[in-house]
Amino acid sequence: MWLTEPSVVRVLSRKRERNWDRDPYKVIDITPPQRNLGIRCFPSNMQCGESVTIEDKDYIVSAVTYRYEFRKGKYEPSEKRLDVQSTGRYLVNNYLEMLLEES
């Protein structure tokens, strides 16, 4: 009886391996005038109200946008975008909205 190592079958996929921990987002500072802060990697479960630090400055996420394009008969993700405001601006905007609601 011959002892041989079992053969290993490797399955290769044509799809890219996805990094489930972090996804690239296009980051825009929406404080007028708008500024593009570049493409940054953040966790895939980013939500409004979360705090992020970019280039030693703190920002609050105001909106998360996922854009899709219709290609070859189906919708495919094309862009992930974070709209952010500086922490001070975010707090001032919330305070002013609260005053407006009270009046």
C-alpha cells in the first residue's frame, strides 16, 4: 500500500478579492467652498454622524452616498462618497437647526 499525500484542488475566481474590512471612499468637505479631500479607506459600514480624522483634522460624516452604473444589463457599484463637515461647523449647523425648529 502506497502512502501518498492527498491532492489539493485550488479554485481560482476571476473576481477580485475584496478587503471586507476597509473600502475606498471619495471624501468631500461640503463646507462652502467644497473641497476634495481625496480617496481614503474607511470601514465599509460608515454612517452619518461618525467622526473621522483626515490629515490631523476631525470631521463628522454628514452623508454617505453609493453610486451605481448600469452595465451589461445589471447595476454595478461605481463610487462610494463621504460628505463631511468639520466638527465645529457640524455643531454650529445643528445648533442653528435647533433654534430654527423652536421658532
